[in-house]
Amino acid sequence: MSRKIVQMTVLACALFSVILTTVTPASAQVNVNINIGPPPPVVVHAAPTMLFLPEPAIYVAVGTPYDIFFIDGRYYYFHGDNWFWASGYRGPWVHVVYRSLPLGLRKFKVHHLRQYREREYAVYRVQGPKFKGKHFVGIEDGDSGGGKSQGRGRGKRGKG
């Protein structure tokens, strides 16, 4: 009797596999949901120095492992092909669609912004406290007086 059950089970499995292979592709559906979510937390132990990059006309954080920019009174953070903005350099960060970025960030690819940053940072490291380029020390929260006063920066326009 158990042999007959095994044979019927094998027959049922074979029939089921035939049915599965004859299903038309039109009946199959795929749904993909992508949740950008927040980026990993930005851990900056001290307020970063923000150097003005003359070519794209934006400020950039130096001495940090993050791509943080400052333009139009906001901080922008690039992570994993996504952009985020915040009122302070520590966040909280809100996702930004590319077309909503300020022109200074949309006009240049991130690898070019990194090149500009490294070029200006090299001048800053050499000149130290005598650095003549526009710069400021970042603020944690945009409510503590950042924005327009930071956009002017300190010092004169750099030669870098």
C-alpha cells in the first residue's frame, strides 16, 4: 500500500511541475519597492572646517570622511548615490531628489567636487592659520546662527 502512495505522490509532483512550466509569463507579476531611508549617521567629533570651493562656488567639509557640502544655508550630504540635506552638519538628514539640489551641486559630478575639495584642502593644510581662502567652522544646528553669515565665510577668496 505504501508503494502505491509513493507512486501517486511522484505522479502528483510531475503533474504539478508540468502545470508550473506551462504558466504564461503574462500572469507573473513583480513588484519592487525601494526605500532609501536615512543614511548611516554622520559621526563628526568636532565641528568641521568648511572651505569655499571657488569653481563650483560652494563650501565643503574637510578633514572628515564624509562628503558634506554647504550651500544656500543648508548642509548637503552625499552617500550611496543619494543626496540628503540638514540644517546642521550632524543632521538629521532628509533625502533630497536630484532635481531639487542647488545648481552648484547639480552642475558638478561628485568625483569632481572631491577633486576641487582636495585641491583647496592641500592649500589649507600648507597655509594653516594663515589660510587666505573663504572658510568657516561648521555648526551643529542651523538654528544657532548659521545660514547667511556662514555663506559669507571668513577671510578672502583663496587662490587655490
